[in-house]
Amino acid sequence: MHNTLEQVFGFPQFRPGQEAAISAVLAGRSAAAIFPTGSGKSICYQLPALMLPHLTLVVSPLLALMQDQLAFLQRHGISAGSIDSAQSRDDANDVMARARSGELKILMISVERLKNERFRNFLQQVPISLLVVDEAHCISEWGHNFRPDYLKLPDYQRQFNIPQTLLLTATATPKVIADMQAKFAIAADDVVTTGFYRPNLNLLVEPVRGQDKRRRLVEWMTERAGQPSIVYVTLQKTAEHIAEHLERNGIQAEAYHAGLAHDKREAIQKRFMAGQSNCIVATIAFGMGIDKSDIRNVVHFDLPKSIENYSQEIGRAGRDGQPSDCLVLANRDSLNVLENFVYGDTPERDGIRYVLDELKASVPEGQWEFLLGPLADQSNIRALPLKTLLVQLELRGLIAPRYAYYAEYRFKYLLEPEALLERFDGERRDFVGAIIQTSARARTWATVNFEAMYSQYSAERNRVVKALDYFQEKGWVELESKQMTEVYSLLHSDFDSDALSAELHEYFTRHEQAEVARIHAMLEVFATERCLGYRLAEYFGDHNAPERCGHCSVCHGQVARLPAPPELPALVDKNFAALCGDFIHRHEQYTGVIPTAERLTRFLCGISVPLFTKLKARAIPGFAALEEYPYAEVRSWADDHLLG
């Protein structure tokens, strides 16, 4: 183990926690490694992968995480690959061929890839030694970044006969750790934590009024000119504005956010990694998986979304162990905007009822099939909370996922159909001939008719898909799949829709309240009178950090008293008709009814839901006009006017 560490990876010794986690995995046990960002979690799977007999499958939430880890592995001569939506079919086929042959040691995928029936068919053919779950806190409903698809990972582990699991995360509270342990049956002794205290990070919280933040940021960055720095903001438009402001003040800076084209984001990231660009002004889209060791400054121009987010983001600083500054320009100005992100994920009760009615309508068929996008549109529930709703229906024993499939397959011939047919004999030739004959061919693409294949040739869908994959692997066709369809078994349909929709709405409301409380817990940490390093470690259940670090703003005697936001004009003085009239008219035209107070509040607070896309709500006067007001106050104001 030590020889592999030095000879392959070039590290003379293990960092804290690494050896314990690796030893558990090599002993055949499932384990969890909970280390601060930048503390070397990845080696905990990379080293065992070389010593285990079969493939190590790594599930990661973000493409950037995969790309950076993949580049590291390939630099060290380790056979690793990824399958993602950005790569060509030829590249994906090459990776799968290497996995089938046993040459590939590590395969990295997103959790969504497991919904692809073709990919699941492929995994059934490949022996897997270890399932690695990166950002494993995503599996917990109590985590700050719950991803419903992660809840299915224990089932996939059983389905693919993977004997053990390794969970990796930097941000797990004691409650989240217990949840992860239970879901993957990990013994308490195999949960390895190293503490959250980073002695080289100077944690600084500076109270600054909203109108003074730009000036203070310029001062700070001017003093640190040329040092690699990340400035975090909440909104994409803020990233653009702040980068421009820094440039105008002689500080070279680039904006980075999810609204930029993929190739532009990639170019910015490469310049930053190469030291050609020193200051990135970014939303949280930037930084996941960034392995740049000499980032000297992380500045939060806006409040982070939670303590967990804050911990991840400052964790990108000072990975080389050198002193680095982490500054929060703190006030309460953007508090309501942060909370509005939370309120947008709570489904309307009518939307939940719509989903339940759709479920009941499928009882005669014995299973429920739907496309997620159209169901989100029809129920007016965002995709992520809709997935959470489906998981809740699973947990209540109403439905069970059977599989997901693409409703449409089409292919383009890369050699003539006759030449394709000539490659087969006997029954297989008849089968391939049936695919060619039943697939309706337009000018370029032929669309597969699964029903015709079954009725005319008794060919199961799975056999047809495997044949098409084989054709593509051989370079005979180019294959495309569309319209991901979810299929669930109906286990129990004798429920009271009104009562259940109320119960589920209450569940989402509790989750909403917990997320808002998480924001306020963050403010309490920033305004603490105790050492910031100790207070942060304590939040994550680590009581071993020193009670005084000696170099945070509190230890320097600067307790943060966060200034209140500027006083806003009273809502009672606002013109309801001017702010809401156009939206109410458009809504009534489209739906036949006036909007509820809840829907009107979302419009005024700038919270997008699927219906607003259809209404082009962002272009209607009044959208986001009250985004700086507390949600509850806007809701009360809307209620008064609608009822009055």
C-alpha cells in the first residue's frame, strides 16, 4: 500500500485519515471518508482501485469533478475513463470496450447516467469491485444539496452485485453522517473523519453596508494584486457586473457562471489553472473539483447559501498549506433573495394533487409511465422537487421504480442496410432484417418501432437495444436516444388524494423551513463571539479544533455585527394593479383562472416555476419587482389584495 502511494502517486506518506479509509476498503468493508475540502479524499478510492481485482465505479455529481480527477489519474498512468454527455459516441464506446476487457480500472459517471437502460445493460456485463459515491452528502434529505437520484444508489449497488461502497464528502453534519451510514450499512468504526479545522485559513467576516461593498472589494483585491483569488456571488448578473467593476479599477478579472457557453467556461478555468488569469468572479458553478493548490484568497461578496456551501468554497483556498485569506463581506441585504431560492422549490398543493391523480389514472395499466419534463410542466413543479416527490411516494410504499428507458431510438446508417445484413446468418440475419424493415426511415434517420418488432418478430425491447448498441460499437450505425421515460410499478393506489397531498405539502414546507433555518444558522456563525475556526468545526460535530485559532477576525477582536438591510418602502404604498395587472391578465388568458396568492408571490419575488416559462413571465412588468422583500410579507400583501 505504501509502495503504491509513493511509486504511482508520488506521495511520501499518507495524509490524516487516508490510510484508515483505504485499509477498510482493502479489507473488504464499506467505508466513509469525511475530510475537509482539499484534504485528499480522492486517493482513498484511487489507490484501492489499483489493488482490487475488478472495476471501480465512481459516481460524481458534476462534470468538472470528473474531468479534473480523470486528468490527475491519466497523468499518473492509471487506466481511467468517464462517460458523460459532452463526449462523442466513439469516445464513449472506447471507454466501455476498455471496461469490458478489464483494462479500465476506474470509470467515472454522473448519477443520472444510471437511468440509461443501455448503460445499465452494459454494467450488468462488467464485474465491479467498488462503488464510490463522491459528494455523498447528496444522498441525505438532511444534507444541504439533497439529490433524489442519489437515494437509488443502494438499490443499484445490489442490482450490479457490487460488494462494497466508499462514501466521500467534505460537508456532513452528524445527522447527515448517520443517514449515510444507515443507507449503505456502514459500521461506525469505518466512518473516518479528520476534523474540519484548517489552521492555514484566516477566516474573516467584515460587516460592510451594501453601498460600500464594491469599494471594499477593490481595496482588498488591490492589496493582493496578482494572487490567485475567487470572488463568490449569488447571481449570474452580479458576476458580470463585479468582474467589469474590478477591471475598471485596474484588477484583471473574469466572470464565470452557468449561463456561459461550455467552451467559454472551460477556457476560463484553464486560464485560471495555468496562472494566466488570477481573479475569477463566480457563482457556485465555479470551483467544484478545482485542484489549484495556491489559491490565496476566497472572497464572498454575497452571503453563501449555507455553512456547508461556505465550508466547501473556502476549502478551495490554501491547499498547499500556505496561509490564505477567506473574507466574507457581510450584511443582511441579500438575505431575502437567498431565501427566495428556497421557496421556489416548494410545490403548490394543487401540483402535488395533479401528480397523485396521474398516478391513480394509471392503475388500470398496472404501471405508471411518464416523461419528467412534461409532468413538471403540467404539475408546475420544478424538476428537482418533482424527483423528491417521486422518492417520497416510493418511501410511502405507493410506487416502486422499475426502470427508465428512452421512448425513441433512431439510427443513421454508416454503411448500406444490405451490407449490414450480410454480416449475419440464420436467425440473427432474420432478426436484423426485421429491425431494418420495421424502422421507418426518413431522409437520414431511421426510427425504431419496438411495437412492430414485438408483434411481428416477438423481439423483446432489450434485445433490440442491445443489437443497436452492437451496431454502433462496430461503426455500422450512429445511434441516438430521446425522451427519457420513467416507469414505476403501482404498489398501492387506495389512498385519499386530498389527505396525502396535504401531508406531502407539509413535508415540503418543513423542508423549506429547515433550509431557511440553515441560512439563519449561517448568520449566527458569522456573527459569533467565539473563534470562527472553532465555531465552524463545531457545526460539523468536530470538537477537537482549538478554541482559539489566533488569526480569525474574532480572535483579532473584530466580532461581526451585521448591518441591517436598508429600509424598504412600505408594501402598503405599492400599486397592486401596476405591479400585478399584466401578469394576472396573462395568467387568466392562459389558464382560465386568476393566479393564487402563492403564485402571485412567486412572480413578484422573481421565483421561476415551469408555468412561468410558458407565460414568458420574466418579460412581464412586475416580475421580481419585490425580490428584496421578505416572502411572507409579499404573500400577506398579495392575499389582502386578492381577497379584497
